[in-house]
Amino acid sequence: MRALCEHAVDAATAAGADYADARAVNRRVQHVATKNGEVDAVSDAETEGIGVRVLVGGAGGFACDRRLSEDGAREAAERAVSFARASAASAKRRTIELVPLQPARGEYRTPAERDPIEVPLSEKIDLCLRAEAEMRHPDVKITEAGVRSQRERRAFRSSAGADVYQEFAECGAGIDALAVADGRVQVRSYPSAHGGTSAQAGWEFVESLQLEREAPRVGEEAAALLRAHPCPSEVTTIVADAEQMVLQLHESVGHPTELDRVYGTEAAYAGTSFLKPEDLGNLPYGSEHMNVVADSTTPEGLGTFAFDDEGVPAAREIIVEAGILQGFLSSRETAALLGSGHGGSMRGDGWSRMPLVRMTNLHLEPGEGSVEDLLADVDDGIYLCTNKSWSIDDKRLNFQFGTQVAWEIKKGKLGRMLRDATYMGRTPDFWASMDAVAGQDEWRLHGLTNCGKGQPGQHAHVSHGTTPARFRNVRVGVREA
Amino acid sequence: MSPDSAALDLAERAYRAAEADQAEALVHSEQSGFARFAGSEVHQPTLIRDESVTLRVVRDGRVGCAVTNRTDDEGLRETAQRAAEAADGSPPDPYFAGLQEP
């Protein structure tokens, strides 16, 4: 793969590219899903190919070919150059410039005890079926369990001399119980909703989730929600659990700080950002308790690597510090536009998609205390757990989230269970209302595999480390007419 | 060989690699170009060439599926093995009515 990348880069420069890089990728993914005690889906998919990115006269081009051969590498390179040359012919265009970078050289492999791909399918199916069985309850009409495994090999070469080889292993799992009675439908999930959680790790990560042990609680809570009181409509104090904070962070901090969105290149699809380049260093994003970092070195993070897909070394970058915006997620191109930063967030989905600015691992830094400490300072409020729904505008400014379950907080203690809980806000106002963040002992890493962006569409796998956090004066519930 | 003939040839090769009572091979070939504009400039120009095979097999009433874009003989052989393993690892599907007749 490395030799083919070199061949592609040589072919691109021979065809007239001023800069070229090539990524060769082989990826294998397995999914196992069971539903109501039966196998619902078993899939095993492998894909490989080479993608070549070039600059010709300051214009960009990208082409890819599934053939990991000299012919495939050369033809992809030549087609990329042709496309870039056609773009360069346009009189009205900006010349693409990249911030300087020392050529990257190195290798990386995910630390893993058991390769998730090599775990027998029968073992994965059995794990799902056993977990499902433990969720059964008279009111639970649908039980689902799923596991995923992925192994990827990736080589990268550039005309500047970069030479990188990386191997990644990922796996994840999740269970869901859907309860139905009296015209109501409620769902509970573990360890999180929307397909569970994943990590860059060996199969020992899935085993550590203890699906079978947690399953009875999941089924019981789904059933209990059917008879729970609805979330009231009011302005109150909320404490959001770590899992709900994942999506809060992802949608209202991760996406708006993607610098390509700030510059408008995703306006046609994924949206733009309420942030402006000149906000860097002075915009109040949240309260003094808000500290957010992007860290592509986090152990077990889905966005962890040695080098991104431009060859920029992994690093820990401050995005928000004491509530002030201090950084963007960037590429070499967008960092050059901004005049600040050096990239490090360029990631392509496989071989057939050009890299875009994506989240890697984005974390809300822990504060102090336990979740009980956060609750203790709430006289009257709501504790929200496990995301159920999300809605946020295309600038990432106005949002509404729903959670699977909530509990009243009365005089510092949890009270009765609530169903159909929602809350809403405006991004900087909401984060400004955060007056407490739980400490390191409550910090958990969660992995998402369905972050979509770009055209043609692609998905990024990202992780978020979060703790429970408390917010004052938040609108919850649905207003009645 | 025309693109249509090449796709049928690939499907035939994948089908013959299958280790099954019944088998079905689906070939998806793509040659695409995408020019996206933002701020009146070309952004994310993308040219793709890909070809993949989805092989579905039935073994003792059990159904398994595997996908690959490695279309050489070794790739197809491994895909057939994976589809067989997927079938063998799954319980029999009481609702499966068999593959579509020609």
C-alpha cells in the first residue's frame, strides 16, 4: 500500500501537480443485530482502494480508484490532476494555500488484545441474544441488540515527503428496549442510544460493557416510563448526564467550530456556523466552567491517530478555555485562511472520500465533584439522561434535545421518574448558564459512528469525553397552547 | 468487454465461488464525478471508480451475506467464505421464503 501511494504521488507530480498526497485504505466492517430473540442482520463488508488529492495552480482535485495496483494508482492521480486543472482554468477563484508542515513519518497501531474482526460471528450473535433475553418484560414489545467491528489499514504519502502507515481497530455495542402500553411508546438504551457506543479498541471493550448485566434495568426502566409523569413545561435547573452531554457537545460546540463550516463550504448540506473567524480569542462561548479540548491522542478514542489525513501529527488543542473561544477544528488550508493554527482535523471516510475538517475526540474537561454534588445544590430541577432526539438549526445556534428518561430533583435528591423530557436553548446562552461540571471520576468516553458531512456524503467516527453538568434557567418541556 | 458484460462476468464469478445451496450475487459498478461549489468556487471535486459485489448465500435454511470490492479470485473466495460463516452462525430463519426464482 505504501509503495502504491508513492507511485500515485509520483504520477500526479509527473502530470503537473504542484502538490499531491495519496491514501490507500483497506477496511473491513462487521455488523451483527438481533431483534426479539432472532438474528435480524449479519453483514461483513470489505472495501479497499486509493484516493489521490492534488493542487494544480492553486486549485484542488481528488480522484480515487478501487484497484490497489500501479494502474489504479496512476489513473487516479492523472484524473485528479485533470479535474484540478479544469478548476484552475476558472478566472474567479481563490488560490488554495496550505500552512507549512514538516513531512510526517511514522506508524501507528491500535492497542488491542483481541482483534474484533477475528471474534467468531457465532460468539457475537450469542452475546446479542443473551443480552436481549435479559431485557424481557411484559410491557417490552421489542428488544434489540447489536455489535459492530472494524479493522482498517491506511497508508499515506505526499509529494512533500510524508510517509505514514496506520492500522485501526474499532468495536462497539448497544441494546434497546421498546415498551408499549395504553397508546404510549417508550424506549431505553444502554450504554447509549442510536446504536450504542464504540471505541478504538479490541473486543475486550465490548466485553467490558457488560450488556447482559445491564439489560434487566434497561427493560424495567422502559416499562416504568410508560407510567411515568410527563416532563413539566417550565424554566428550571437541569443536570444532564454524561451521555446527553455527548450530543450537546457534539452538536453545539463540535460542529460550529469546524473551520470549513465557518467559511461557508458546507452551506449546501451540513450547514454553516454562528461563529466568525474574528471570534477567535474573544467570543464568550460559555461560562468560566466551560473548557473544551480537541485531542487526537486520547486512548481508545475513535478520532485517535498518529497523523491525520494530511499528515499533521496528533495533538491536544484548546477549543474553549474558561468560556472563551480559543481554537477551531481546522485543516492546513483553513488554518492558512485564518492565519492561525496548523490543521490536524482532516479526516476522510475510507479511500473514496476526500478529507474534510472533522471532529476527532472532542472533550468537555472535567470540573469537580460527583453527580450527587451537582444534584445537592438543586432545590427544584430535572435530571436528564440518555439522548432520545435532537434538533438544531443549520448555524448550530438554536437547539432542542429530548432525553429517554428524566427524574425530578427536589431539595438535592432524585424524585419521581419523568417521561418525554425535552429542553431547549441558544448555544452561547445555554453554555453561559452552566455553573457546575462534575469531576474526573464521572468522566466517560463515548464513541459515535454516524457523524455525516460532505458531498458525496461521508461518515466520521468521533469520540467525546464528558461528565454530567448543571445548567440554570433552562426551558424544559413542551409548552401547552 | 463492455461495462455490462464485465459486471455480469463478475457476478458469475462471485456466484461460482459461493459455497451454498442457493446463492445470489449483486454487482454495483460506479464511475462518478462530483463538482460541488461554495462561495462560487469548486469545492470537494471528487471522481470515483468503484465496483463491489454483494454475495448472499443460503446454507441449510440459514442466510448469510458478505460484500467486497476485491474482485480478484482470492477476494471473491474470501467473501464466499465470510458469507458462509455468516450463514452458519445464524439460526435458521423461519420466515425466509428462499431466493427469487429466475
